[in-house]
Amino acid sequence: MTLTSLLPADHPINVSDTGDSRLALACRGERSGPRPVWFMRQAGRSLPEYREVRRGVAMLDSCLMPELAAEITLQPIRRHGVDAAVLFSDIVVPLKLAGIDVEIVPGVGPVVARPIRTVGDIRALPELDPAALAPVEDAIRICTAELGATPLLGFAGAPFTLASYLVEGGPSREHLVTKAMMYAEPAAWSELAGWVARTTAAFLRAQVLAGASAVQLFDSWAGGLSLANYTEHVASHSATVLSAVADLPVPRIHFGVGTGELLPAMRDAGATVIGVDHRIPLSVANARLGGTTPLQGNIDPAALFAGREALHRHTLDVLREGDSAPGHIVNLGHGVPPDTDPDVLTELVAFVHDQP
Ligand code: CP3
């Protein structure tokens, strides 16, 4: 056990050895015993017990009810035996806590009532009062008490992905207004991304201090950017977020969808582990990263619907590919689809744990 004074004395890394969990070891590039496995969106609509407790409660309200958020966080641990819990929350929670009028519309995603389009809009953005994060911290304290040696992952949305929701006003395929702002008004863009970075960084750091043992930064929509756009307009803001926890002894996973061209830049933004979607093999990701960065991924979520034999075959491919990297955390290439049969996930966890 490595007691660290960088974290509170009662942090799970200090009292429950989560810093030596399977997840933490793989994040440090150590290979011994079964590979760790967890799933993005493991908490959610695929679980009947989730649908039951969420009935009649709006998504973002549920994130801010500590007992409920902790219960939902624990559901996939009890059911699937995954190697990490991921806090039940959402990337837009810190925006809401700062005072932005945002809600999550079922089947659509985050919708922002008044999109941010002008320099005036950007300058009027409210600063997040750290005290507003109390419900998130309380949820973490409740669930880490039950998690014991299983690490809790905290997470945040990266500046580009969050700024896209703010500027477009909702989900967008092409992020046209956001990217046009980047090209036409780089200074305004930078102010906006800077605000998002401060806000989402405070959310991430609060989670670690409250008990998260690892973090993941989701830049879900960064795959819509060229490498040149990413390095010029985005990477420094993502680096601000990752640097907000870089003094703390927790792994920093950085994930995006369709970001095969951006992997080294995403690592250089300050990540210690790179999450890879299912569009490129892990050996290719590893080669692009120079063979020095532990990887997370990348079972195609569609394979969950392909039947046991095909899923096992695909999973064995992913494990073999992952063996090329210094460390491998098994995950999907993106989130669990809502209509996934949860028994398929439970069985997949056991299958991964059974592999030498
Ligand atoms: O992974 C987990 O289990 C932890 C919880 C988590 C949620 N959202 C809960 C949630 C995490 C890590 C997120 C991150 C998130 N939220 C991202 C990045 C990850 C990704 O998928 O790329 C993004 C882009 C969002 C924004 C968002 N929130 C979307 C697009 C949606 C889906 C809307 C829909 O109904 O299709 C949400 C809602 C959301 N966030 C749900 C959950 C469990 C579903 C809400 C419900 O049950 O109705």
C-alpha cells in the first residue's frame, strides 16, 4: 500500500488499495493475472434495475441526488463484476451546476436552451462555484464506502465536445457552427474553450479528491477535427483539464470516437492511457503511440448483438491486439447500447477474466 498525502487520508487509494487494483496496474503498464474490464455506459438503460429507480426522475436531476446516483453507480458492479465503477453523472453536469440552462432529452442528448454564439454570450458565461459540486462529492463518498477495493472512475467532458453542445445548442453531426467559430473567430473560440476547460476541470478534480481512483476525459466528438485543428485549437484546452489532476496519483484516460488520427496528440495533452474506439485495431493504435502508452478498448458494441460465439471470437481478437500494448484495459469502443442484453455483458466479463 502506498499512502499518499496528496490525497485525503480517507481516500480509497489510501484505505482500500485501489491504487493497486487490476485497473491501476494495467494503467501503469503492468501485466499480471486477468485483464481488467469495464464498460462505458455500463450504468444505464441496459439494466432493468436502472430503469426502475430512474422512473419519473429527469436524467440530470438523478445525477444530483447523491443516494440515487450512488445506487446507479453500484448496479453494474453488483451485476457484472466489472473491475471499475464509473460515476453515474454526465459530462454536462458541471455546465448545469454553473447555471447553464441545459437538459438531457431522452433519445436526443443534451439540449442547451440558449446556444452560445457571440463574444457577448461567451463573456456572460457564469463561473462555477466549487460548492455547487457537493452533490457529486456526496454521491462519490456514498458509493466508495461500498466499493471497497474496486476503483471508482471519475470523468469529465473535454472542451471541444462540451463546447459543441453549447454552441450548436444540442447534438450535432458535423459541428459546423462550432468549427466555423474556430476558423472565423479563434480568439472568441479560445475564450469559450477556456471557460469550458476551467469548469470541467473543477468537476474532474473534485471527483478525485472525493474518492475517484482514476479519471477519463471524454472527447467524444473530437473525431470530427483534423489533426491540425486539434493541435491548434483544442489540445491546449484539453491539457488544462488533464493537468488539473496531474499532481494527483491517478491514471488519466483520454478517449474519443473516430480519433485514430489524433491519438498521439491526445496522449501529449497529458493522458497516461489512451482509449481507442473500434475503428482501428489496438496494435495500430499502439504503433501510432510508439509502443509506450497503455490502451483501453475496443470491442465493437455491435458484437454484443452477434451471438456468443461471434462475440467471443471478436473479443479474443481484441485481447490479442491489446497484448501488443504495454497495458490493456478491456472496454467497448464506445458506450453500451441501451438495448443490450445485460446477461451478455455479465458473461463477457467472465469470459475476459478467464483468458490467460
Ligand atoms: O458510463 C457510465 O456508465 C457513466 C455515466 C455516463 C453518462 N454519460 C450517463 C448517461 C457517462 C460517462 C456519460 C458521458 C457522456 N454524456 C458523453 C461521453 C461519452 C459518450 O457516449 O461519448 C456524452 C457525449 C454525453 C452526453 C449525453 N448524455 C448523451 C449523448 C446522452 C444520450 C441521450 C439518449 O437518450 O440517447 C446522454 C444521456 C445519458 N447519460 C444517459 C446515461 C446513462 C441515458 C439517459 C437515460 O437513461 O435516459
